[in-house]
Amino acid sequence: KDYDMEKDKRQFIRNPGIDHLSKGDKIKEFHKCKSEITKSKILGSVDLSKTTTQISEELGYSPATIRKYLKMEGIDLKVLKFDEFYYIYHLPENKGKSIRELVELTGICRSQVHRYISRIKGN
């Protein structure tokens, strides 16, 4: 079933509980409510082990929307992914592994593994 935002907006504006507001303020309130619903849907079902693109495909929101609500909560997937890579990279059993092995182990693309290693070594 397709979502009809205009129908919801009309019902919200006709709500007798907000009669004291102007039409413009009612619309602003509608968008605030819609934003809170979107935020709760995203934060309630987000899997931080996935990329924003993967999350957006699952939830039906754009990657920018996913990033926006995660950022509002102080969650940065890039920092989380680097921290995870840093931990895996420094495990004793992973010392001396090749780039290809690290790619397979972490699921991160080869170029990103190179960037992370350069960042760790301070180059």
C-alpha cells in the first residue's frame, strides 16, 4: 500500500486539538510529527554493521536521511567501521595478513583497507 502523505496532512490539519494554530503552524507541526516517526523507525531498526546504502534499501529511506538521523543521535558509521577495523587489525592472529586477507576478514573494500592502514601507520 502506497503512503498518502497529503491525506495524512489533511487529517492532521483538521484535527480539532490544534484548532488554535494557523494553517502554516499546523503544517509545521505535521512535519515535526512525521520527522519524529521517521527518526523512531530508523533508529529502532538500524543495524550498525551495515552501510547507510544497505540500511536505506532495507528501510526505504534515502542514505542521506539515514545519515541525518544517525548524526542527530551522535552516531557516525565511518568512525564505527574504522574502530572495528582497528581492533581486528591489531589482533595477534591478524598480524602480517595481506590486504586481500584483511578485505575478506572485514568485508571492507580493498581501497578502504589501504586508507585505514595508512591512517593507522600515520602516513
